[in-house]
Amino acid sequence: MQNKGLVKIFALLFGLVSIYQLSFTFKANQVESNAEALAIEKIAETEDDYRAKRSQEEASYLESIAKDTVFNIGIAKYTYDDVKSKAMNLGLDLKGGINVILQVSVKDILKGLANNTKDPVFNTALENASEVQKNSQNTFLEDFFIEFDKIKGDTKLASPDIFYTKDLDGEINGSMTDEEVKAIISTKIDESVVSAFEVLRKRIDGLGVTSPNIQRLGNSGRILIELPGVKDIERAERNFTTMAQLQFWDAYKGEQFFNFLAQANEVLKPLVESTKTQDDAKGNDAEDATAQDAVDELLGEATTDSTTVATVNPLLDLVRGPGYQGGPVIAQFELKDKETILEYLNKKEVRALLPAEQRFAKFAFGKPSKDSELVGLYALVGNRENVPQLSGAVVTDARVNFGPTGKPEVSMQMNAKGAKLWEKMTGDAFNNRSQIAIVLDDVVYSAPGVTTGPIAGGNSSISGDFSVAEADDLANVLRAGKLPASADIISSEVVGPSLGQEAIDSGTMSFIIALIVVLLWMIIYYGKAGGFADVAMVFNILLIFGVLSGLGAVLTLPGIAGIVLTIGMSVDANVLIFERVREELAKGKGLKDSIADGFGNALSSILDANITTGLTALILFIFGTGPIKGFATTLLIGIGTSLFTAIFITRLLIDWYVNKGGNLNFSTPVTKNLFRNINIEFLKKRKVAFIISGILIAVSLGSLITAGLDQGVDFVGGRTYQVRFANDVNPSEITDALSQESVFGSAEAKTFGAENQLKITTKYKVNESGAEVDEEIKEKLFNGLQPYLDGMTYDAFVDLSDDTKQTGLMQSDKVSPTIADDIKQASVWAVLGSLIVVFLYILFRFKRWQYSLGAVVAVFHDVLIVLGIFSLTYKFMPFNMEINQAFIAAILTVIGYSLNDTVVVFDRIREFFNEHTGWKFDRVVNQSLSSTLSRTLNTSLTTLVVLLAIFIFGGDSIRGFMFALIVGVIVGTYSSLFIATPIMYDTVSKLDDKKKKN
């Protein structure tokens, strides 16, 4: 081997750099373990909410040492921030946390750009676009333009009633064509999404989460956020979806609207419901009495005998308490009635009751107190434009302070313009003895009065019944600024930390077992040479982890599977080399010449096989998301490092041993003559193989047509919950319980791993999003499962912050139908793209389309059979066999592996064809297949053992993924021998026969 010195230096530096990169991971883990130990020591389990307090204490400690030196390697010193930024990142499935895709509402942005116009053409186009989006692959903006063009008539986008507004004057004028306006609006939409991205990034930075990932997905207005390790999921989701639209409004006194409520109630009676029957009234006597008492107290009237009244009071019956004299609260209502009350008060018949000076009054509810279901109703001094006197745009800073009562509050500092307006507002409030309502996202947080005169300097504060965490979050979102539009969670994955720890344990176990099996097998089969290959393989693992750490890549459970699979596949390169060396030794060559020729002759096959696998892994990386991208990343890195270690490191070690006088046989007494002098007439058996494959494909297609596949929420949309029980449960019984009309109406529960663990899927309210909807569904799930939860409370059931949690909700996933369609389409393109790329590469390498055709037909054969087996068996297999993104990753890996085998055979055919020009083509093919059989079976068996280790020990979440790979390896090995090569032979032979006839 030439340039040995250069290879040694490179290998040494590569190894040292990998150790250097990994050292940061070990140091970060050490520092974080110390922080956890300090938090446990400081906060006892007996304290209320001790887990949240420990988590906060741990975060505070790490923040306090962020700029302190924690790692000194002699030539350089590193702070904790430096160490953390260089450490390897763990994905959600290993660390717990949340992964969401947010859809920034382009519809809201368009409304804002058009100043919330009432133009019927514009609004109809918006609604039509919303409907079309349910089954469209276009962006919302593209569909809006299409729908607008369909119905516009003489209406132009540059109309003063649409986009030719005061805000856009100078960019859009009335003479512009629709196409010109479209370009400007597209730019404005893009700017708004970029603004939303920056706001979200600032908010996430404020959360103090380590190794967050936020990225924009294409130009659709979607933003991906991954927060591994975050424990307070609800808090994180609030930070994603809160618009943080801060407004300051003058507030009316509550007593000014007491009579208005009574008048509104009378107007609403005929609009809602005139009367109840006497029987209905009897059942609600106590409730009516309570409501009437509240009304009387509100209106200051004498109590009447409510049991004699059968009339329904649509508004007053909902009152649960009065405001207070001189205060801004009109009345108290139940939290659940908020939407109804606002709907009533905003009816045109009701608003017509307001006097002229109050006709623009804006009604809003306050923030409920802790452990209370009551909220206060406020009336704010509005205006024709519905624009507040002061907005949050003037806030330059926000910090948490503690008020006179010791409760946390958020102090704000305004810019010069805001300070001037604030001084005027507070001066007016002081003179009028009124209050100023501080409103965030249409919720009144506080409405303080001004008792000391105008407030100069732009200082203000928001007080309320906050926890420290809530005050921190409020200050954080105010500093980051408001979102330009609402952002809905259209896809989410939530993993509890205890489930993440289980994944680490199972992944580590599968990794160790697979590694031991492969290391032993290489020594058993190839003797001392196998030992050198093992050293190179261990070095390969070091390099993989070093590169992962250096690139800042995220390690996931499928990523660990990718590394383990790389170990199995890295055997392939060594097997190819060692088999070629054995062939050269069998020809009577000397040891050194055999080693040199073996390495040289195997190089072409090794490169071709790894390039085809690498191409499919690259496509998977491009189209995959989350853990699947992690799998593709480790596979790509593993292919590169295994090539380096097999070709160079193994060669260095073998040359070193041989040059110092050592003898290598590249076999053991057991394997010396194994697969030697084989001469199987494979082509004579091809018709039988075609019949067998034809039957398998027919059965597969029949099952796919009749039984279909078990499509996961990735492809059809919905919500999935992984729930673990204290005892074994019957999935059919749970399905029936959750499918009741009072629960979800339709749901499916399947055993997921052990008999006490279920995966529950429902499409209930699949098209709705928001924290309230998610909470409602979790409550329904809990209520439906209560008989099986052994007295577990709701809070304990949904709590995902407990590192030691063993029962209850362990993981949840949500995918909206829109994004499910996108995932499905991307998956189809990924598979088709890989086939096209591989077809072209094989055509480029082997110069004849027949080789490409044989390889692609074999791949189609393998994919159909894998799909067929999943279709035939998913109903009774004891593990999850959903068709999801992980399955597509498995299919692409199967494609790569099948091509790997096929390319090695094709490479040998090309070699024999050039070497043995006197042989007939069928002999060339048969000899090529026979001579590579040892490599084919050896590699396949090794890979299968590795996959079985992951399948058995690797955890429930990837068992279906591994099963697809196991089936794929078996079918792929078969097809490379009996499908790909025979089809290539038949097409070449028929073409040659035609040429001879002509």
C-alpha cells in the first residue's frame, strides 16, 4: 500500500479529533449529573411540586455556571456553554421532550395585509382556499391566488378594499396588475414567516433548553421546533403558540354595564330560547335560585322566589357573581361559558343597546385565578378602528420582579414614544378615577387604577396570580415580541423522560450484543485476520461517534440502529477483501501478493456497493424528518468511516503483521474449505425462482388490495397516545370503551410491546388544534381509561416530567391530515427517487441498461414482498407494524441493501466477462454467482444477527422497523441471486439473439 505514512498520520489525527470531540460529551454529562445531584440534595421529595422545583433549580445552577470554566485540557479552557455546544445531542426518543411543527397562519397574515377587509371576493377566496388546503399540496398563498382568480370578476388585488391600503401604499398602487401584486404579497408573507421564526427562536432561547433545534420548512409557513430534554411540555407549548399581542386599553367601570346586561338578557330571550317546560325548570330549581341570587346582587334588587319562574335568562342565568363597586369587572362567569357570553354580547341586536358613547366598547375576560373556574368580564374603551391606545410594540424590555405582597410580577420598560403615550394614559386614568386594562392575547391580565398621578419614564408592570415560571414565560414572550400571526401545532411528538431512558438502555443493550456477536464471528470465520478487522471496526465506531459529535448531529434510537447496522454492513467490506485474498491464495500466489491483489480487486465492488447504499441513505436524509433523519445521518457517516477503516486501517494492521513475519490464513480450520469450489447452475433454477416470486407477489398484491396496510398517523393524521398500565389489559376492551360516543366515538387500541402497554389512536377532532383541544382529548382519554388506572389521578396520568414514571401517559403524537398528506407524498417521492438515482448510477457504472433493469426489478420485487408480509401479518403480530416514516426508512434501507448484494454480483460478472473471453455468457453468470456466494451469505447472516439483536433488545418503538429490515435482508439476498441477475441475463441474451438474427 502506498502512502502508508500519510494514512497513519491521518488515522492518528482522525482518532485524536474524535476523542477530543467526545470528551465534551462526557464532560457535559458530568456537569449535568452534578447539577441534578445538587438539586436533589437541596429540594426534598416532601415539598410540593418537587420535580418542577428540582428542574428549575438544576436549570438555575447550569445558568449560573454558563460562563465558568468547567473543562481544562491544558492547552485550552472551556466554559459550560462551550462544552454544551460541542457535546453530542440526544434526540427526543432518548432524552424525552417535544418535537412540533407549527403552521404560521398565512390566512391571518393576508387578512392583516388587507386591513381585515370586508370585501366579499377576498373573504370568499380565503374561505375557499382554506377548504382546498385540506387536500392540496400547494401552499395556502398559492391556493388563495388560484381561488381569487376563479371568482374575481372585475375585482383587482390592487383594489383599495384589498391590498392597496395605507400600510402598503408606496409598494402597491391602484394601477398594478394582479401578477405584480402577487409578487409583492408573496414577499410580505415570506417576511412575516421569517419574523415569526425569529420571534420563536428568541422565545426558545429564553426557555433555557439545551440543544434546541428550530428550522423553517420550505416556503409553506411551517416551522420545526425540537426541544430534547424539556420536561414542562405545557409551558413549552404555550411559548410556541402564544401570540403575545400586548395591548393597553382604558377600562369602563363595571357598574356602567349592570343595566346593559339586564337589557341584553331580555333581547336575547327570543333569539336563544323563549321558555322551558315546567318539568325542565323543576330539575334546575337550585341552579336557577343560585343564578337569580347572583343577578339580584349584581343589579342591587330584592330577592324573588325563583322557583315560581320558568323563564330562561340566556345571559343572567350564567352570572356566578358580581363585580365590585368602582372596579372594572362587570360580573363573574364560569370559564366554560366564556365563548357563549362573548357571542351573546357581540350580537348586533345586543350591541344596539349600547349608548352612543359606548358603541365601540370591547368586551374581554380576565385571567382566572388558580384553582378557580370563575373569570371576570371587562368592558374596554374601544374605537371605530378597534386599535388600542398603546400596544406591546413599544416594550423594549421585560423582567420578573416581586411586588409588595411577595408575588411575582412582570415589569416593563417602554421606548420614548411609548413612555409619552403611557404618561398621557395614566394621567387620564388618574383624573377620571378609572383603570387601565393590560391585555395579552385578548385576556385581561390586570386592570390597575392610577393613584399617584401620571407615570413618567415608560415603566409599567403586569400583576396577577402568577407562578414564578409563568412570570418568567410572560417576560420572555414580551421581550421576544409578538408573533405576526397565530401559529397552530399541526404535528407534535411528546416523549416522557422515563421512556427516553428506557430507549437509551435498550439501544445500548442491542448495540453491545450486536458488537460482541460481530467481533466473535469475524474471529471464528477469518482467524487472526478477523481480529485485525475487529480492531478496525472498533476504531470505526469511535470515528462515527466523533463525527456525530463534531457535526452537532442528533443521536436518536433509529440513529443507534443505524450505527449498529453500519457495524453489520462494515463487515461486508472486510468480507469482500478477505474472500478475494483467499481466492488469490487458492491460485498459489504468495501471501503479500495475495493481500495486495485481494485489496485491489475488491475495491471496485466495495465502492459500488457503498455508493448505492449511500445514495439511498442520502435521499432518506433529504426527505426524512426527526429520528429518521438521525438514522440516515448515522448511516451516511458510518458508510464513509467504514470504507476508510476497512480499506486503510485493516490493511495497515495486516501489512504490519505480515511484514514482521506473521502468517495469516484468512480462515480457521472450521471455515477453511467452506464455500470453496462451488459451481451452482443458478440460471437453470431461475424459472422455478420466477414462479415462487410470482406467487409471493400475487399473494402480496391480493392482500394489499383486500386487507390493505396498517397506516399510522404519519400517513392518515390523528392523535396517538402510548399508555402503560399497572396490569395487563385487553386492547379490544379498551377499544370498545374509548369508541363510546361519550368518549371519542371511534378509537383503536393495540398492544405495544408488553401486554400492559397500549398504543391508542383516534381521529377525534383531528382537524382542530390548540391547547384547549389537546387538553380536552387527554381528559376524555383519562376518563375513558379510568377503570383500568387503579385510582391514578389525572395530573399523575398526564405528567411527563417524572423521570421515574412507569404508568400512565408515556408518549403522545399528533399529525394533522394536511401534513400527513405531505409526509405520504414525500415518502412516495423518496422511494421513486431512490430507484431512479440507482438505475442511473448502475447504468453509468456498467454501461448497459439491462443491468439497471435487473437491479430495479429486483428492488420492486423486494419492496412488494415486504409490503405484502406487513399486510398479511399486521393483524396478529405481537408488535407494532404501522406504515409510517420509520417504515419508509426501512424500505429505503432494504433498497440499498438489496442493491449492495446485486452490485457485488454484477461487478464480478463484469470482471469475469473481461477475463474469460472464451466463456459463454451463462457460464460467466453462474461462476460469478457461485464465487460471490460466500460473501453474500456471510454478509447476510452477519447483518441478520445484528438486526435480530436490535429487534429483540432494541425497544418497542423500532421493532416493526427492524422486522421490515429483517424481511428485506432475506428477500434481498434471494433476489440478488435469483431475480436481478437472471433478469439481466435474459434481457441481454434476447438482445444478442436479435442481433444475430439480423
